[in-house]
Amino acid sequence: MNLQEIQSKIEAALPGIRLKPVRESLLIEDAAMLPKVAAFLKNDPVLALDYLSSVTGADYLKYLESVYHLYSVEKKTGPVVLRVRVTRDSPRIPSLVPIYRGAEFQEREAFDMYGLYFENHPDLRRIFMWEGFEGFPMRKDYEQEDSEILETADIEWLDRHGAKVPEGMRKKAADLKAQGKRAVAEKTGKSIE
Amino acid sequence: MAFSKNQSEVDEGLKGELAKKGVVVTTINQLYNWGRQSSIWPMQFGLACCAIEMIATACARYDIARFGAELFRPSPRQSDLMIVAGTVTKKMAPQVVRLYNQMAEPKYVITMGACSIAGGPFIDGYNVLRGIDRYIPIDVHLPGCPPRPEALLYGLMELQKKIQSQEIETTEWYQKGMKREYPVPDFGPHGLVPKFNPEVWQPRELDHRKDKYGEPILIGRKTKAPDLDAPLATPPVAQPPKPQTA
């Protein structure tokens, strides 16, 4: 069954849904409809897409995306790719954990890296980065720290632990603090976008 | 690496003559160092793919037992050598430093592979520490990605040379008040706090990644993203060459 047939099948089963084929995948225009589409695809006897292989986040600058790859173990077919787009301001997507239990850790990963909030997720915490980490490192606007320059927090920590800090580093950190900046690694040179 | 060798003050010729009679002349220093260098117990832990090479070194083909370092101990309390085999992520770095602190003196560290030396291919990543030498002192840096087992054996032999060059009277771990412990870094909001320990490591004045290789640093904000709604660019189909007409 090709993508067009799957699209018309979903549209027939769920009236009012807006789908759009993007490349080799189906974009669900209204993110709130995602669980209904997934439940239909899973329970449909012909498609029987019973296995959610991956949940991925993606950043396209104008919007964030969550991509789902569905396979059928029973029919040995797949993948069927679903996409959901959300804005940067409110990246809220309904969770697929009630339908596919295996989505739990993958949604946590997408949350950790891209800051996609999966609503109704049973345990939405960071999975790779530690508690207290700020920002979402795979987003394109993430500002990485400059690991060669010490900041005031580092200097205070080193003083607390009785380590000697050279005066130059102290001064640099104080200057940064006076300017209200933090040491951020800037992108330089020719690069692959 | 250049080490000053421990030279015996006994005449070599006299030594040889005595050896023929079954008398061995040596110094406490040499005996002590010979014993230490021939029974280095490494710590049994691996962080990434370099660990596979380390395991291969311990197996029959390369056989690290020839150098007396076959006894991989699962506890830092019983080991002399820490082989940091693999990528040290920021999440793993505090544990590595803590393991180093828990080792008994005398202790040595080999950084195995490009990642544990300086971050390797992940140097621009948000999650990888740019070398474990930012927090603990290193005895042998062993480059490679990953280094072959022969390279690890070579690194071990270099460490043996270093051990041989140490003297029992002046070794730091017999001095009073010697405490070789380094503070364990904390998790901060953007990475580890501190970014490095200036007592152990300081950034270089010259950054060869900038001046030698033309600033290949890729970190920072990205400004471009592919447009999914645009039609796929079809690759140009190679046309067969036209037959030439006379």
C-alpha cells in the first residue's frame, strides 16, 4: 500500500483530518490529532502498524518537528513515516506512550535534545543530560559554552575547593560578569550548515 | 619521552664477574622499581571503543601478561594504573576523577585514544570533555583512534621507563603531607563546573586548530535548515556520450 492509499484511508476513517504528503512522509497538520491517527494505523487490520520504531525531533528553524517511523511486524511492511510540526513558542505534542509503550524513552530523548513537550507522558525527564542542565543542545539556536574560558561560577568553585587560579583568568571572568555575558563558543570560519 | 635512567654505581665488569660466581649486585632502587614496573595492575574499566583494543591487548595474541600488567582489577583501591580507554563524556568525567582519587599511591594514568586526550572527533560537541587531562595529571598520552594493541603495549613500556627513573628517596608518595586528590567537578547548567582545573591544565596560548587548519570550529548557532516543502532536487542524469559523426 503506497503513501497515497494510506492517506486516503486515514482521511476516510477520520473525517476532518488534514494530511499533507511531505517527501516520503505524511504531515499531520493538527498535532492534537496524532494519537487518533496512530491508534487507527495500529488497530487497522489491513495496515496493522504495530511497531513504533523511532521517535525523532528535528529543528527546521521556522518550526520544530517530531517524526515517527511505524512498521508492521505482523505484515512485514514499513516504514510509514508521520510528521508533526509545532512552533518554537509552544512545542506541545500529545504523547504516544498510551498507544505504543516503547515510545517512552524515545520521547524523553526528543524532549532532552529538542525541548519537545510530550503531553500525557508518564515520566517526562531528561534522559541523556543531567538534572539542572539548561537549554536543549540539538536545537539550532543552542549556544554552547566556551570551554577554554573560566566564568565566575568556575572561579568560585575553584576557590571553594582550594585550587589556585591564575590572575589572568580571574580578571577575564570578572570582565565577562561586568558585561553581563557568559563565555559562549562562537561559530567561525567556513562551515557545513 | 626522555627520562634520566637510574645508573648503578657498581662497575659493570665487576658485576659480570660476580654474576659468574652466582652473586648478584644491585641497588634497592633498581630492585624496587623492577618489582613495581613488572607488576602494574591496571584498573578494569573501559568507556568506549578503545576498551575493545584494551581487551584485545589483554587476550592471548598480544598478551599484556608479558609485561606483568595482566591483572585487571575491578576496584580502584587495588590498581596502580588507570587506562582511560575511550571518550570521556561530561556526564562520566566526575566518576573518572573520583576513581582516580580513590586509587592508592603510587598511581599512574594512561589516556588511550584521541578522545580521552583532547575530545577526538567530538571536540566540538556539547557533551564530550576535551580531554581528561583537564582534571587529573596524565603520565602517558597514547594517540590513535583507537590505538592498536601494540601501541598500548608501547605506552605501557614508556610508563615502565618512567617508573624505572623514579627514586625511592625522592618519590612524592613517601613525602610527608602528600595528598594527590583532585576536586571532582560538578554538573552545571551549561556543562561541567569548573571547565578545567588550572592547577592541572591550562589552555594554550596558541590554538593550532585556529591558525594551522583555518578555523574549522563549527560550534555555535546554526542559521540554515533544509526546506522540506520544496520539491526534491533531482540529480542530473549522466548522458551517454554522443557517437561522433564524421
